[in-house]
Amino acid sequence: MKALGKLLLTIVIVGTTLWSVGLLYYAPLLPERWRTAGAIGFALLTVLAFLLLPRRGRTAAGALAVFALLVIAFLRIPASNNRDWQPEVAVTPYATVNGDIVTIHGVRNFDYRTETDFTPRWETRTYDLSKLDSGDIIAVYWAGKAIAHVMVSFGFQGKDFLAVSIETRKEKGEEYSTLAGFFRQYELVYIVADERDVIRVRTTFRQPQEDVYIYRTRGPVRNIRRIFLDYIETMNDMHKQARFYNTLTTNCTTSILMHTRMNPESPPLSWKVLLSGYVPDYLYELGRIDTAKPFAELEKLSLVNARAHAADKDSAFSQRIREGLPKPAPLP
């Protein structure tokens, strides 16, 4: 038992030390020019303390106390809406609700020439909640099956579609890092957009182009409306007070799952949510998307790249990319 206790303590110390090193290197806790030295110095001091100090128990207690202080400092790092943002994430959307009429400010509808060469266009659009009758899952792949960027698109009687993409809000000159995403490096942003924007930028303008799939979900209309209003509430909160992105806990897919918690039929957490590329498979298993065909056939049908290329800037873009897809069958 004593040997097991020592092993567990060693695992805890190694784990907390690695997390602390990552925090000091990535998080905006130290000035950027000091972060590398701070992370290396912390790791060396920890190793030397356990090698040179005579009482391992006291050393471990001291290491855990330092870890606790770093956690407190980490949790006190403030998120901000006021930075020099990249233009595609420059606006935080918000909405006003008057009965069934929802007016959204900051709907993105860029005119792209390339992924980085575009005319910014942020619009104010109005939607009738009584006409909201569908919610589609959009899954975007660029590096194999396991990882995808997942978005939701809300449909209003098949005429208007509003896509919501939950993303990292990067500053000018900032690149995405999976590891940095664990350490409050990026704020979170909800991009509310015309589908011609968020789909075409991925199917047409990014190089290499990404594979975009649309899956039409099945569920009670009342549930879709609750989720939509929960999105609106979150966007309004984030317009006032910024939030942080987290690679594991607060990303595009886990955030969608949290919005579905508004309904008792919300799917349980699964490894297929954490490995976001398998979300469509998971929804198929749960019967939340059409199951009349084998999943492999549905997946092939749901790839919209060719239809997106053909539709291009057509005002009927959303209708054309859904041609041939199974129509959503609302549940009672």
C-alpha cells in the first residue's frame, strides 16, 4: 500500500508540474518574453527540489501548494472583448427578442475573393421564431476522420438558414495551437453567419479545400426553438462579458452539447463528442438524423462541396446545397 501511495503521489506531482509548465509557457500570466524562461525555470526548480531536498513529503506538499497558487492565478486571468482582432472575428453578435421576432446584429456575410482577401460585411437580420422548424449539423473535415469543426444551422421553413460557428477568437498575427487552447490563450466567439459565408469559405476559398457535410437532424420543433433561444442568450452574455475557449471543455462541439442541455432529450456525453469527427456517427446511432439508409450512404450523400461550388453566390445557396438530402422529420 505504501508503494502504491508513493506511485500515486509521483503521478500527481508529474501531472501538476507538466500542467504548470504549460500554463507558464502558454497562458498570458507572464509577459510574453519571459514565458519560455519561466516554464523552463519552473521545471528545473521542481526537479532539483525533489533531488536535493531531504524530505520528499514536505517537498511534495510545497509543490502542491505552488500548484494551487498557479491555479488561482490562472482562474483570475480575465477574458476580454477589446483586442486587435482578426477581421473575420472582429464583431461579437447580439440580439433583441420581441415576442417571436428575433433581430440579430452582427450576422457575417463576407464577399470572399480568397480566404484572406474579402470585403467584410456585417448585417442586421430579423427572424420569426414561429417559423423556426429545423436544426442541421454541419461537420467540416480537413485532417482525417477523428477531428471536425462542427456547426449548427437553424432553418426557418426552408427559406432562411442561419449558421452558428463557435470558434477561437484570434488576434491579428495569432495562430491556433491545440496546446495553447488549454491555457486561456484564446477568447471564444460565436460567428453567426449566412451559409454562403461559413460554408463557401471552407469548400471554395481555403487551400486545401475542406470537406463539408450537412446532416438534417430529427427532433421536436419546441426543442429546436429552446436551443436557438439558448444560443441567443449566450451570445448576448458574451457581447457583454467575454469568455475563454478551451480545447477540451469549451470548444465547437462541447458547446453545442451544452446548448442541447435545455432539453430533457439531450444526448449524453460520449467519446464521439470529444472526438468531434464522429458526431454524425453518434447522432445516427441515436436516431437523431435519418437512418433509412446505411450511414456510409448518408455520409456520401451529405457531402455538399460539389453542390456548394455549383451554387456559389446564388441567393438560393442554402436550398441548393440541400438538394437530395433526406428532409428532417420532426418528432412530436
